Amino acid sequence: QVQLVESGGGLVQAGGSLRLSCAASGRTISMYDMDWFRQAPGKAREFVAGISWSDSTNYADSVKGRFSISRDAAKNTVYLQMNSLKPEDTAVYYCGARIPTSNEYSYWGQGTQVTVSS
């Protein structure tokens, strides 16, 4: 079993930055693809950024050039650096772990709230 715990959310002004962490325990996540999603009130959960087991990355168009995903194998943690934040980035952010050969997520964190004020 893997437990994922997100942290680093908070209230920030537009244009500001936050770094979210997704800390894993129970087993290593080095062989999982790790993705960040977000869900705003009244909206569906949407993909934000992902990093594969081989460290290739991809991003939603809405965050390209502003967000950066990375992982620290030694800390068993995935990060989401968010710069130039906009009010529309306000959401609960979740990390998920997926084995590379599956489209379904094996584990989810509980989420961390990000609020961007204008």
C-alpha cells in the first residue's frame, strides 16, 4: 500500500508562487507515473501535470510555462512548483499514482487547497 499526503497549499495573491508536495509512504513510488489533478468548486477534476517513472513530464495547456513537476526519489516525494498563479488556478489539488501500464490510478492523496486572490 502507498499513502500519499499533499501539502503546501494556501492563500496567495495573483502572480505569486506556491510549491506543492506529495509525500509517499509505505513503498517507493519510483516506478509509478505520478500526476497532479485539481478540482474547482462545481467543476470536474482536471489533469494539471504528470511525471513518468522515467521522469518525462507533461502539462495541461493552461499551466504550461508556469507550473513545473519534479520528483525526489530519495524523499519519495513529487513536487508541483506553481508560478505566476492566477485566480483561475484556485482549486483543491490532488496527486495520484498510476502504474505505467494502467489508465487507472492506484492511489490518491486527500488534496490540498490552493486559493489565489485577485
